Amino acid sequence: MCIKWLKLGNHYQFKFTMLSKHLITGVTGQDGVFLTSAILNDNPNDLIFGLSRNKNHNIFLDKVKNYLAIEESLNNIKILDINLLNSVEVKNLILDITPKYIYNLTGPSSVYESLQEGSTAYNDIINIFNNLSSPLVESGLESNFFQASSSEMFDVSTSPLNEISKLKARSPYAKAKLSVHKKVQELKINSQLNISSGIMFNHESEFRADQYLIMKIINSIIKIKSGKIENFQVGSLELTRDWSYAKDVASAIYNINKNDDSQDYVIGSGTGSSIENILSIVFEYFDLDWQQYVLVNDSLLRPGDPLSIVSDPKKIQTDLGWETNTTLEEMLIKCIEFKVNKSTL
């Protein structure tokens, strides 16, 4: 509960307003940045408890501040150093702060990272989910729980993909996400938790790490423009994915977890774009012809990488009225301008 003072003539009186507490794992990632700002813009008095492996909290707070309507809301953010693999630490934290909303966004930073880490990444994803969900079951705490799932779980022999499409994991990361996704379904039935799985497709932003494809492309072009390199390689031109802006995806996460109906949702734009199309947009921004600078090396692809992965977001559009507001080109320009400005500092 929050106490506010309201001035009425020459007098003041108390006004009590309800606030909610939100626990966000992986809070300093791009999704956490936009989710935190979405929550505080909607509810400036709510409290955010963020968990992160990133020790530089000021960078995160600076990012969030750029998207806040009320800068003072930054004071409602607390970043905690908790080992999510320690079940006792996690349980004590949850029972101490009693969050109304939990968002589990943590995990390996990429599918490629999970391939390198193998069983470690697989076990971490499952154990972290268990450590977060078990205290709710044991204590009866009524928290809304959002679990970040992945389009990597899908059998991509058909497209577009929705909530009832066949599931078939293609990596250790996907196997772990699929295992957790199944646990979500069990908890809905056996423990009556208000828990939802958001099956997220590719999404990017200006805060995405450099090892991801779109940032690699942008960084490479900046290096070409400055004469540092002459060309660079991509694994394919035809590979097609459903790319959205992370700010839009965070809005979906927030809206899903606000509801009390424990529904799972596919989160994507519903439109696929090839790597060639992305190259064309980004190179056009720099007034260059991509065909003069890009080499194709299919050894860069993961074995068995499907040609196309595209979402069917009709359910979330119908139930929650959510859809992406940012086009692919707009998202790419945001990323480009952020990188260009950063490289000139």
C-alpha cells in the first residue's frame, strides 16, 4: 500500500493506493528493460525487484529511464544478487517480498550458447523454473507467473505456428524450454497456479548484444564504412524468421501476466522476413549495395536450421488486443541509429 498526500484547500489528507510487487529474473536483458518501463509507466508506484547476473546496474537504469514517463519511478527498482540455482535463497526471497507478479525471463543469452554449454544450460533452465515455482505451490502464494518460452520448441514442418502446433525441440535450449513448458501445463491443472507460457519468436532492439545476427550485420557495415573491413559473411540469404521489436514483446508479456486466466500465447508479428531483406534495409540506410560486401557461408548455420519460422499470433490479438506496433524497418533503424551514435561517442 502506498500513502499519498492530497491537498484540499488549506488541508491535507491521506490517500491510500494499492501497489503491486513484481519479481523479474533476467531483468537487465532487453526484455527486462522494456518490461520494467511498461510496468512503471502503467503503475508508477509499483515495486520492481529485479534479479540479474549483470553487476553494472547503472547501465540498466539508464536504459529504463529513457522510456519512463515519470523518472522518479526509478526509485521503485531494486536489483538483487540472488543465485537462482539455490532453492533456499529463491524460496526465502519469494516468501519475503511476496510478489504479486513473477516474470521468469532468465536463461542462456542465445541458442548457440546453449549448444556450447550442453547439459549445464539444460539443467539450469529447468532448475531455475522449479526454484521459482515450488515456493508458490508450497506456500499457496497467489502470484501471477509468466514463463518465457521459445519458438525453438516447435516442430517447424508446418507454418505459421500457433499455440496448438506440434512441439519438437531442436537444441538443448529448446529441450529445456519444452520441459518447462510441459511443467507449466501440469501446474495449471495440479496446483491451480495462475501461470502462463509466452512462446516468443525472434525479437530484437537497440539493447541486443553484439553476438546476435542483426547487431552483427549493423556492426559489420559500420566497420565497412570506416574502412576497417571489406566484407563479412552470413550463413544464408533465404533463412526467414519472424522478427519483432522487443518493446512490443515486453508489452505482450505484461498484458499476459496481468490476466488471471492462465492462458498460453504465441508472441510474434505473424510476418516472416528473410536475411536478404534485412540486409537490403540496413545497407540502404547506409546508401550501400549489400551484394558488394556480403559473402554467404552456410557453415555458419546450425545443423538442421529450418528455412522458415513464422508465428500465428491470432489468439493474443483476439484475447488481449495485442499486436506489434513497430515494423521491421522501424526496428532496424532504431538499432542502427543506436549503434551509429554509440560508435561516434
